[in-house]
Amino acid sequence: MKNIIITGTSRGIGYELALEFAAAGHQVLALSRKQPQALLENENISCLSIDLSLEEDLEKVQQFIASTWKKVDILIHNAGALLLKPFGEISAQEFENIYKVNVFGVANLTRICIPYLQKGSHVLTISSMGGIQGSMKFAGLAAYSSSKGAVITLSELLAEEYKEKGIAFNVLALGAVQTEMLQEAFPGYEAPLNAKEMADYIFDFALNGNKYFNGKVLQVSSTTP
């Protein structure tokens, strides 16, 4: 049984992951602003209503770990904020808000968890193909895709910094998955994979990928977008 933190559990991939890990007998801490009833009612899932952009909210996570778990085996950064807007029309505040969730939220939550991670722990960041250097880019996603590129580099750096402690940091850069966020970015597009199918892949990688990879960015994409 492992202690697993997952962000962005209100819908889509994060929601499916929380249920899948709980069904396998693991203890899950589900972090999102809204909490679905199915997660609240699951005996293996603890829910915290968290805005990742607020450091004071993240302190609730530290208090929970210190008082309840004492250790974290897997941390999955799945949450993401999306903005679809021409670059010239994006305000400085809007750009910053995307980075507060997608980059600073990842960094701050990781920092909180570091004292509770140990040899064999796995920190997995869910990024996007839009954040991969040289990949196809799409107009209107300047804030989102650049933020996803930032967390890729952050993960590579943390893998180097904590390799002597046996803590692995990896990134899965996802292509198109049929989620509400995909529909916001590409209205009408139909992806070949649904949230449950991608969650199945991430479930296995989170549990076992750190045996084979550290500091790596794996492109999990069958289509573009």
C-alpha cells in the first residue's frame, strides 16, 4: 500500500486516477478546488479543497502529511489551468495566473512534500506535447504550452538535485485525450483516448516507471493535437 497525492482530481484523468489507485488498495490524497461525491465517499481517499495558486492552501497539505501519513510514496502533478487566447490579448495577470497553477503550484507542492519523500519515491508531472521543444505548436496557447515546457525543465533539474536520495522525477507529456480541457482548447476535436484509458497508463507508470527512468520526459501521444 502506498501513499499517493494527486492534484486536479475534480474531473478527467485526475478523477479516474484517484479512483483507480483507491480500488487497488492505496491511500490517496485528492487535491482540487471541487471534490466529486464519489471521491468523498471512498474510504481510501482523503480530499482537500485546494487552490494550487495559493500558498496558504498548500499549507493544509503539509499539515495533513505531518499529522496523518508521515511519508509520501508518489506525487502526481496532474492539475492544469488552460487559457485559449491570442497572445496580444492576454493580460499580464492572466499570464501570471496560468503560471501560478501550472508552474509555481508544482514547485511549491513539491517543496512541501520533499521532507516526506524517501528512497523509492516517485514524483510524476503530467505535462503536454505543447511543452516539448520542436513539437507542433498551436496559436492561442502561449501561456499554457510555455508553462508546460517550464515544468519539464523543472523536473529534469529536480531529478539531478535529488538523485542521491533515490527520489525519481519524471514527466509524461500527453497528446490528445478526450477531456473537458481538450474541448476547451480544441472545440469539436475527438481524441483517440478517453480519460480512463490514459489514467490506466499513468497508473502503471506512477507505480513502476521510477524503476526504469529518472529525469526523463516521455511523450505519450498517438495524435496531434
